[in-house]
Amino acid sequence: MIETLRSRPTGRPRGGARRRGIAACALILLSLLFAGCGPRVVPLEDTPLPYRQAEDSFRLGNYEKAARGYQIFLDGPKSEDYEELVPRAYYRLALSEYRRGRYQECLLALDRMEQRVPDKEWPQVYTLRGDAELARGKTMQALRWWEQAWQASDGEEKRAAKQHIVDALDRMDAASLNKARDVFTTPEMRQLVDAKLGPRSPTSPAVASAASAPGQPLPPAQVSGVPSDQPVATTRIGVLLPLSGEFAPYGQRSLNGIKLALGPLASQLDVKDTKGDPAAARVALDAMVADPNIVTVVGPLRSKEAEIIAPRAERAGLPMVLLAQSEGVTGQWVLQPAMTSARQAAALAEYAMGSQGQKKFAVLYPNDQYGTPLSSAFKEQVEQRGGQVVGALSYDPHQREFSVEALSVAKWVKDDGAQAVFIPDFATNAIPLATQLRKAQPDIALLGSNGWDDPTSLAPVAADLDGAVFVDGFFASSTRSATQQFVAGYRGAYNGTMPEILEAQAYDAGLLVMRALQTGARSRMQMAQALRAPRTIDGAGGLMSVSADGIQRQLFLLRLTNGTISELTPSGKMAPRPVAAAQ
């Protein structure tokens, strides 16, 4: 049976500001999205064919096909019997576009929905608008829509809308919180902001400058009675890692890297187990904030934890060196030496457009939390350099057959002159997809993300993918001397175990902290300043250029050549020593 999208009548005017909103991605809302309110319920088998096909495709996660089906249904002639399906079709169309990473198209579909069905209040639509705005980097607009969803809903929907707001506020620094306070129109939401700002006046100029422009002096901060500029006799280094539960092996590997970098200073570590849980990480961080001997923190490892606790460290004035790869969680007190989507995309775009002279690209990416950010970052980097992404297509992460994708690339090559295709996926999907493309388009260049770096999977097809280039944050067989020293040191310390990217990035984070402590830093303020002191550090994962603006790092460009994985220099030339792909 087909149910209709639940709405409320409203007499309020429809302004442009009401056409932005936030995505109801939470599964907890799915059972509430379509509570019936129409005069009748239409059985699925009685609906028009395009609608039925769209519903089936949506259920199977084929959002491209679902969007096409809903659009055909909405554009075609309909009897009055099917008018009640229109709101759901528009909403599902918008949600399909959102899940494909097409956020502007999502918002346009919601605009058309409100024009087609005016004078209704759609809490779920407001939520979806907000999520789409957040994905576009427009946090304040997202907050407006979340607040509107909160006002228009009740029960579980109301709680879910509020949780969207709370999660966003947890990721903000003091300056952003003050902006958010001005955005909200209800006392309840402003009180949430005030609680995040703490005892300091929310309109105080000191608070507004807490996240000062890069390169500006760090303001003193004091939370729970711990001044950031007060030296301590015994400095301790906080570490937040998952050391129990599902992610314990990754946490232990990261801890090994930190200890190796610190050497004798490892005795100063105060290690807390986050269990891979953001709530546990928050409790552990708050304890470190209150401990005056903790002058810096390394971690957390998981992005979900970092998005919650990095803003708390920023507001508290506690220096933090992140191991997570989340985008947009750094600040004046929070540094991130780890590889991110933006850094991967920049390295590939610089190589392809700089040393290879390529200008037109295609992108095939999985519609998940790994592929979508990488595809967006690559498009941005290409366009910044004057290039063009002539076509982009998402696919289901569980998909194993790629004939449609191959045909799309063939069209982009023929009609638009595509010279290279970027596939930001893990080896399980990327390798069969790339192999199929190479057979159909032998002259097209293949570019990949760090998910390609799986020598076991690459070895059988390395010859078929000759010339493909991918990026990674670590290459154990690199010719770089600092990398070789790290690998030898790690194997010597840990029974011959070969380190991977987790150990290498944790080592580099520990190296940053050690160098800062060696300057004599004995307070949080001194540590923050020492961590940002301009210099270049040759780490396990390549050169790290440190400045007041943050950390820029040199990633590894790897190329499949004659059945081997070879390292390219930053200029795009081959490094002296190729390494067998099966190693």
C-alpha cells in the first residue's frame, strides 16, 4: 500500500527562505515520513508504471533510476486519483538526489514540491532541506531549517530535529556559536547555544574572537578552572583511542605509532579508551579538559568522535592533534595532519592537470560516505585549476556490474572529450570497474583514491591497469628516507610487523607533539603556539609543512607500471625503485 507524506496546513507566507532545508537521513524517521492523511490510500499495484518502477528502484538503493522514474511520473499526465501521490513522489525524488550527492538538485525538487502543493507545512521537507544545505557547507541555513522542522513537528520528529541542531552545535567553535545564536528565533534554541558557550557572555567580543583568523594570536581560554596559559610542573599528553570493542585493533596500531614517535616521552601519555563511541569520547575529553596537567591531546581516530569532541577542545582551549580524516573540524587549537578527502583530491588534480596536461575528467563514485566527499572535492579542485568534470555518475556501493557506467564514460569520451576518469572507491569495486573501463576505453587515464592501495587485489590485474595512478597517505616501500627509517623502527619495536597508514599517521602526530614539547612548552597556550610554529617536518607519511594556517602535507602518488606499484615524485616522475604489487 502507498501512503502519503504527512503535512500540516499553514497560513504563513511562502518566502525564499522557506525553500531551503535539511535532510531527514536518520533511519528513525523513515517510519514516520509517510503517515497517511489523504482521503484514500492507493495500492502500489494500481499506481502508474513509472511510479511503481521508481518505488522499486528506491527500495533497492538505485537512486539514479528512482529519480528518473519519479520525474517521469511527475511530468506526465495524471488523473485526480493519483494527485495524492504527488507530494511523496517529489519528496522521494529530492531524497534520491540527496543520496546521490546532488544537493542543489535535491533543493530544486523540494522547491517544485512546495510550488505544486502550496499552503502546507512539511516538517520532513524542512529537515531534508537543512541536511542538503549542511552538505553544501551552509551550516547557518541548515540551522534555520532544522529549527523550523522542530517548530512544525511533534513527538519523535521533534526530538530528531532537535538532535540535528545539537549535533551541529557540538561541532562549532565559539565564533560560529555566536552566529548560530543570531540565526535562531526561539528562546529554546538560543538557550542551547548559551549552554554550549558556557559561563562566558555569548555576545562578548572575547568569545567572538575565540576562533580568530589564521595567523592571529591565540586568545586565552579557561574552562573548568584550567587557564590555557598557566604552565604546569608535570606535563601530560592525553590520548583518545578506541582500545576495546570493534575498533580496538585500529586503536592499538595507532597507539603503537604514537609511542614510537615519542620515545622516552611516551611515559607522559595519559591514554583513555573511547570504545569507538562518541559519548565515551566526550566524557574522556571533558576529564582531560579539567586536568591541568594535560597540555595537549592526540586523537580521536574515528570521524564520528572527532566531529563531536574537536569543537569541545577548541572551545576549551585544549590543543588537539587529530588522527581522524573528517573535513572541517580544525581550528586555532585543533590541528589535523591526517590525510583528508580534500588533500587526496588536490594531489590527484595537481598531478593530472600539471604533469599530464589533462583538462577534462569523468567521475564514477559510490554513493556512500567515502565516495561522495571525494568526488565533490575532486570536482572542486579541478575547477579551481581551470579544468572541467564533464560527467559524474554515482553507483550503489554493493554494485558489482558496471555496464551502465562504462557506457556513460564512452559517451563522455566521444561527446565531451573526457581524458581521464576518477574512481574514488575501495579495491573491491574500483578494480573491476577500472578493468571494465580499460577494456572499453584503452586510452583513457585512470585515477584512484587511497582505497585502491590493496596490493593483494591489484596483483592479478596490475598488467591490465598499467598506467593507473592513485594516491595514498603512506607507502611502506617508499624511497623517502624518513619513511624508510620509520618502517625499520616500527618493525624493530613491534616484532617485525609491517606498519600501515594508521601507524604512520599516528607516528607523525606524535612527532608533532614531541617537537613542540622539545621547545619547552609547559602550558596549553605554549603547546598551541609551538604546534603551529612554522617549520617543515619529514614524517613517515611525507613532508608536513606547518604554519599558523595549519598543516599541508605531501601525499604519495602511486602508479601501476609493468605489474608493479611504483612511487611517483611530486613532479609526476617515476621514483627510482618500483615495488611489486603483491608485496
